[in-house]
Amino acid sequence: MKDIGIDLGTKNVLIYVKGKGVVLNEPSVVAIDTTSKKVLAVGKEAYEMIGRTPGKVKAICPMKDGVIADFEVTEAMLNKFLEKVIGKSFLSKPRILICCPSNITQVEKNAIREIAERTGAKKVYLEEEPKVAAVGAGMDISKPSGSMVIDIGGGTTDIAVLSLGGIVTSSSIRIAGNAFDGDIIKYIKDKYKLLIGDKTAEDIKLTIGTVTKTRKKDVMEIKGRDMATGLPKMIEITPNEIEEALKNDIEKIINEAKKVLEDTPPELAADIVEKGIILTGGGSLIEGLPQVLKEHLQVPVFISDNPLTNVAEGTGVMLENLYLLEK
């Protein structure tokens, strides 16, 4: 059996199979029948059901802030995904490399490991997400020189300075893509007294999301439920309103990155000033983020080539060098 790398994300699960590359990229969502507890759908199919299911069907996101919120549902989801990728019966058990945020507890790490073992893995390796993301973004972290990565996922933002193949200083905060969606929902509720769902908030973020003031006259029509009348209503919003909505959380990410830089040994900090910071993860795609970070951190900031798949691709590179993990 081929070795497998899993990016078990809050928003998406990506699976890398050695020799084949990224073979699965689906939302971390499971639809279950609440009466019989039967899994009805996972991934894309379940995602389509969010906010649209009848009473006894529930669409659940079993991962929260980069950790497992619902053990059984996560296990069911992972089993279904692995079934899709390698079929129902895998004769020789695969070795699985699975990623986790950098600052989670030992209990949370054990939960992730246990789920991977219960899917039938021969051996499970756990690696910290920012390290794997850096490798997937093409950074050479094996040399005695400082590299810095900011990985903004769905549930967590992981910030790390790496050197000699390890993490020198890091931080993980539970502010990322999902928090941005929540900011947009709250802003529209407070300003327009309009209720919108998670999917609408994500659409807004992807379509007109920005973290810098803009002169563009773009508007986006959105529909929701009027809190006063209870009836459907449509409004128009602008990118500058989204900048306003996201401001506080972006500030928290900037402050966390500053703290990591302050804790970095001077020689490594000098390397980072020269090489810059690499941004990865879906949250890094919000318009204007590299410029805002560069402005506040006084260091060049670049988005990696494939921010959405860096972690999965990083597991691929690490699976090629499993002997290093064995150490």
C-alpha cells in the first residue's frame, strides 16, 4: 500500500497518496441522520446541505479550530474519504502522515493519532502544520538559516520560524477563515439587521473580501432574512465594508506575527528580513493581505504558489523522506 499524507483541516480535508499527488480535496462536512446516527453524505455532497437540511438531517463540521470537536463523526468522515481514495479493502496497511496545528495539547494530538490508527494505518506520524506547509511551499528548512511561514487555514493561523528542519519559535491562534466568515455575519447583522448563513459569508469573503481600503466601486448583492420582519431581503455591500468587518481579527494576526518575530534569535531574524515571509493556506488569499503584513512587520511578504494545497504537498515531500521522521 502507498504511504498517505492527510491535511485534516477545519474547512477541507486533503489526501496525498505517494506517487499520485493530491487525490482528494473535499470540505470537512458530514451529513448525518440524527435519529439513526447514520452517515448520509460526506465532503462536497454534505457541504451542499449546510443550512438546507430537513429536521432530522444535520450537516456537521466535526473539526473546530484545527482540532477534533466530534470524535465519532471525524472517524466516519476519514473512513469514507480513505475508502474513496484506496477502496474498501486495503490489503497492506498504509503509513499515514497527518498534520496538526503547532500549539495543540497532547490530548488533542492523541485524539488525532487514535483516529488515524483506527482507520487501519500501519504507522501514524504527526507533524506540525506550519512546518509541513513551509516544505510544501518549497522552502528549504533543513539549512541553518531562518525561514518564516504564516499559514492561515480554516480554524487556525499558524505562525512559525524554522531552521535546521525544526520549529524555532511558533504560535497558533484560533483566528482564520472561519473567524473571518463570523466577522462578516456579525457586521451585516449589526449594521443591516440582516441574518445570513455561513455559506453566504464565505461567498462574500471570496468575492469582495479585502483587508485594505479600496476606491473600487464594486458592490455585491446578498440575500438574507430581515430581523425586523422575518422576511427575505436583499442588500448591497462593498469591499470597504468587508475590510471594516475583518479589521480586528487581521490586527490580532499581525500582533501574533510580531510576537513570533520578537522571540526569534537575531541571526534568524536577519535571514527573514532578507528572504521574507511566506503566506500559505486559503485565508492568505484575501486581497491586500501581503501588503498589510509587509507594512506592519517591515519584512517582504509573499504568497506561496499553491496556498490551498501546500500542507498536503508538504506531506508528500515528507513521505519521500520518512527516514527523517523515524529519527
